[in-house]
Amino acid sequence: MKFEILHTDPGSSARAGRITTDHSSFETPIFMPVGTQGTVKGVHQHELKDDTDAPIILGNTYHLYLRPGTTVLKDAGGLHRFMNWDRSILTDSGGYQVFSLSANRKLTEQGAGFRSHIDGSKHLFTPENVVDIQRIIGADIMMAFDECTPWPCDEEYASKSLELTHHWLDRGWERFRTSEPLYGHQQAFFPIVQGSVYAGLRRRSADKVASLGAEGNAIGGLSVGEPAEEMYSMIEVVNEILPADRPRYLMGVGTPVNILEAIARGVDMFDCVMPTRNGRNGMLFTSRGIINMRNKKWMNDHSPVDEMAHSVVDMQYSKAYLRHLIIAGELLGAQIATLHNLAFYLWLVRESFKQIRKGEFTPWKARMVKELSTRL
């Protein structure tokens, strides 16, 4: 994987760059649609290309391991071939999913034992076999196995959790370095900074992660309920330490405003279920603010879904028609709203790239944050 910084913003830590994998080359900042189980919910692969021009999507090790399973994925030649996607894929290691199964998992130095949410069967994730699973999936970028701490948690718990995450990181990094890709394309490995909202722990973790010299680095354990200002503060602490010549990936974040604020603090990569999940529920993100399509005010509004036309669907369908579909429970309504939201998120990061290149990101961001926070 190659990363190059093309432009920097004079008024912030924002940077515009380019990542190149064996499957695609794309500008950063970038937003990655979440395709947890080998699909971005409700969206065809050709629509991801034609309507949103997504160059990279995210899959999840936990879900793909349980279903369809590693045998099917290996026999298919990896996830790219299985789902007919010829652009880049990043896989989350499953740490967050194990975190969310707190009632059905047990953490030890060896790894994380858990019960499947599908059939209750017992499984064990270790730092080593999570790398092995991601080799079988064949993602262009794979993540280290970590523990994602809940919020709130006390500093003692966060410190012990960090020790475990760092122990697992050493083992996962060794397995990555001593194993090979299976399908003829290269794979990168990103370690993850943890430490909850404690600056000292975050610095310790960032130092550890930076020392590995990995091709990119991730920031995890944020956007789990803490106030936004605490999240921004932790990003600043971490990015003072993480190497500037490697991409920085903020995991699971977030709203359009969160993304712009993180870009200003030097983050390059994002993923979040918000555009797809909220779209299915009738919430649209637009350049003028947030629209709840269920509101009666849109019932007879025959203007385009978004006059800025971030995607093909924006000009094809009116607010009145989309509201009708969503109120009626028609699947097409969820599909249109999902496509719009994904296209908007990808427009937002591409426009950020353009503004950084022009040297005007900071004033543009200030205007956009006001607009994006408005409820229409």
C-alpha cells in the first residue's frame, strides 16, 4: 500500500493525500461505506460504483467468519471475488463486535472467547487467528485485534485493557509479518490506538503503535458515547504522535460534522453505519442540513431530494415521492435514501480534498459545520 500527501491546509492539520492498493487508487480524506457481511445493505455493487463512486468499502471479520465462513470465502478466492467487487476492501478485526457482545464473551490473555449471535456456538478469536481469517478474506487493509473499551470506564480498567490490546498487538503483528497473502495481491496491517478518554493512555498507545512502522494506523475506541469535544481532544493527542507520512483511520466515526472536525485534526480515513442505517429509517444528510423524510412537510414537496445533486438519485426522485415510499414501507425508499446518504458522505470528503488543495478548507469547514448541524 502506498500513501502520499499531496496538499496541506494552512489553517489546520488537514491534509489531502492519495492511497494506492493493488485494487484501487483514491484520494484522501476518504469515507468507506460499511459492507459488514459482504454487502452494503440495500445497494448493488454497480450502484456503489456508478452512483457513489466508492473506491473502498469495509467488511467485518466477525460476521464473515461466522457466515458464510472461511471455507466458502477461501474456495471463492476471497471476498473480492465472492462479492464481485474489484476495488479496495478494509476489514475490521471484529474487536468492536466482541466488545458489543459483553454478555456473551470472556477476555483472557490468550484471546476473546464468545458465543455466536446466530446459533450460540462457542468460538475463540486470538490475535493470530484474526490475522489468518483476514488473510482468507483477502482485504487490502486488515486491522489488529483489540479490545474496545466502553464509555464511561475508569482509568484503571482502561489501563488494563490497553495492556491487553498491546499484548495482542505484538502477537498479531508477528503473525502478519510471518504470513503471506493468499490471492496474489498485497495486504496492509493497521494497528489500533486505544486508551479511552485518558490522554496519558492515548499517548502511551500512540507511541506503541507508531513504533511498529506499519503502513497505516487507526484510532479506535471513540464515538462510543463520549462527548464530541472529548473525542476531538483525543484525536489531537494521538495525531501529535502518529507518523504524518502514514494514513490515519478514525474507526466508526461519524456524523458529517464529526468527519469535518476530524479532518481538520489530521485524520484521513473514516467509516460509519450512520449514512446507511439512518437512510433506511428516513433520515437524509444534505449540504443544507438534516432532513427527516417522515415529516409531513415533505408530503407535497416535488423538489429534488437534494438540489446539490450529489448522486443520480437526487435528481431522479422528489422529496414527496421518497417520503411516500418510506411511509409506505417500500424497499425502494430505503434504497434511494441509502444511496443519497452514501453519495453525500463521499461528496463531503471529496469536497474537503478540493478545499484543502485550494488552501480554503478552514473557512469552508466553518460554514459547512453550521449548515450540516441544521435540521430542516
